[in-house]
Amino acid sequence: MHFLLLPLFSFFVGIVVGLTGIGGASLITPMLIFVFQVPPSIAVSSDVVAATLMKVVGGIKHWEQKTLDVEVVKWLALGSVPGSLCGVGILHFLRQTGEHHLDSILLRMLGVMILLVTVLALVQLLLLTFFPKFSLPELPKLDLTTNWGRFLTVVIGAVLGSFVGLTSVSSGSMFALVMIGFFRLDARKLVGTDISQAAILLLFTSLGHLTLGTVNWSLVLPIWLGSIPGVLLGAKICKIAPQRPLRFIVYAILMMVSWKLVYQV
């Protein structure tokens, strides 16, 4: 049955991602867990592999268009790739304590990560909507021409990469916030830089998850079948769709999903 429903649901998730830019992992991983009753360890690994193709295709497109900041991608990747592999290594260690224990831990980690990303994005959206003149203190801009700026960028990449390796969540959302806050990237290069670094990160992360033996290709292929055309369609109609109401709806759904994940018994 999931061979029919999973591509359909993934198609709608892809449309949401294309329309709003909100990360697919925050939607697809909980969908696999709650709708299709997939164990969290398999859901996380399968989603990582499924997301990789979409990010790589997008990254290549932005590379051709030169709509990305190569230096930001390079230095973030130098931290995020080993960080994600460290996260996968932690999963290897946790798995030795028992599959049920690993799934229980992953449920709560997923919930916390989705909740954190959603709250930060929701606060930003509310401030822009209701207090457009309100300005938060700016974070220090990182200068990638200095050793200190490069070091901090690698450290930030490593921390966020470890969370991606553990949960599959935030390969795009948290990094996008970092790019806005620390690098002041303009809208034209933000999406391309975000997708490109996520492509590199997920490529290595997916290889790590393949070593866990928890990737289910019967889930990955239907997700690809639905999400890729969904993203393309969503990207085409995003110019005419009202962004803020859509984002409020998706954030509300994610808040409920994260709450259920954290308090899942």
C-alpha cells in the first residue's frame, strides 16, 4: 500500500518545500514514523538518502547559475561533513545498546530538533509580520579571509552537521539561519548556497547511514518518485502563492509534530 500512498504524500511534501523552502526532513521523517509506522532509525536513514538526490540536483543547478557563495559552502562543509559522520558514529554506538533504545532516543531528538528549528523560524516570521521596524542585535559577521573567521565557520558547521547526522533534520533550515546571521548573504545567493552545502553534507551523511544498515530502499525510491516532481511544481508556483500564510500553517503543523515526537511513549 505504501508504494501508492508514499509517492503521493511525498509529492505534497515536495510542493510545500518548493513553495516555502521549509526543509523536507522535518516533514518526511515524522510522516514515515506516524503514517507508515516506520521505526525511527529506518525513517531517519531512509530520509537522509532520499533527500540527497534532490539536494545534489539543486546544488548542480545553482553551481551552473553561479547563484551560490563558494567560500561559504567550502568552509561550512569542512566542518559539517566530519560533524555529520561523528553523529552517525554516535548512532552506531547507541545501536549497540539495543534497537528499541535507539528508536526511543531518536524520537525525542527528532522532536527537539524540529521544535528548535520551528520556534526560531516562527519567531523570525512573527517579528517580520507584526513588528517590521523591530531590529534584533546583529550577530558578528564572519570574515572568511581571516583564520579566525574560517575556524568559527568550521566549528559552526561541525556542530550543526552532527545534528544532521543524528536526526536528518536541519540540513537546510539551521544552516540558512547561520548564513543570514553570520554571512549576510543576499536572497539570490542564500538558497543556492544553502542547497549546495546541504548536498555535500547529505552526500557524506547518507554514506554513513548506509553503513548502519537502516536504509530501506523500498521507502527511498517512492519518496524520490513523489518529492522531486513536487519540488519542481512548488518552485514554479511559489511566485504567485502567499508565502507568509503558508509558512504559518506549516509551522503550526511542525509544532504539533515535534510535540508528539518529544512525548511519544
